[in-house]
Amino acid sequence: MERLQKLKETLVRSPIIKKGDYSYVVHPATDGIPRMDKEILEEIIDELVRIGDFDKCDVIVTVEAIGIEYAAPLTLRTGKPFNIVRKRMYGLPGEFNLKQITGYSLGDLFVNDISKGDRVLIVDDVISTGGTIRAVIEGLRKIGAEVVDVLVVVEKGEGKELIEKELGIKIKTLVKIDVTESQVKIIG
């Protein structure tokens, strides 16, 4: 059986909505709706465990909210703790504010409990423009953490190549898609 077959089959059947000029695919792997079947989540987690450098990291970092559905089972499978970059401020000592700019929004992200010298593996649901991943990588580096690996479930657009080139980091994605106003195509 082909790797990630259920993920790919369901992605091509996903609805597409417009957010301004941005064509946005709605799928449980990237949006939490509609509901995610156990088999799709298992496929994704199995593949993330297979390709990730978990031996090199101290902590798995994700951005709320959808990344949590990957970070929690990865913690169970690898024994590595996970940490959530939040969209609201808590005001805890050492909290670090990141500025996030994506293809359809901008805002603040907040990092807590990551310290200089921490070896971090980032996991996220989707990369399109690269705005979120850029903010997280740059922020973690400013803190003094080492980003040892970046895993993303769905790749769309040119954001991955831009971030890899600009920040000198390799981003591993599970599936690459092209989204038009009317369809989703698997291209890698």
C-alpha cells in the first residue's frame, strides 16, 4: 500500500474556500474539520516518526491549534515532551513574543518554557506562505534554541522553498498539494 494513501485520497476530495485571494483547502489534517478518522491520523504519525530526527531533540514544539493533534501522539510515541506556541499571552517569566504573518492573517505568537540550548523539533500541520514557520524558527533562534528538525504534514505553495533558502534549514513535508479554486492536486 502506498504511503499516506488515505491522507492523499481525502485531500483531493476536500472543500476549498476563498479567504481574499487565498484558496484555502479545508481538511481534518490542516483544520480539524471535518472529523479526522483514526486511520488518517495513524498514517500521519507513523510517517512523522519515520522521517523525524527525534533522537536529536529535547522537545517537540508546535503552534496551536492543529499542531497539537500531531505533537501529543508524537510525545507518546517518542517519549519527547511537547510545547505549544500559543496565540495569546500568559505573562509568564521568560515569555517570548513572535510576530506571525501568513497569506491570510497576521498576529502575535507566544513562546514559553523554551530556553537557550534547547534542541527543538518543530511539527506543524501546513506550510503555504511560510509565515508561521518563519516566525517560530526565527523566534526560537533568538531565544538561543537550536532547531534540529522541522516536520510539516501538508505543503502548499512556495513557502517551504523560501524558508529553506532564507533560513538555511531543511523542512520535511509528508505531502505536497496544489490548490486551485476548484480542486486539490497531489504533486508530491
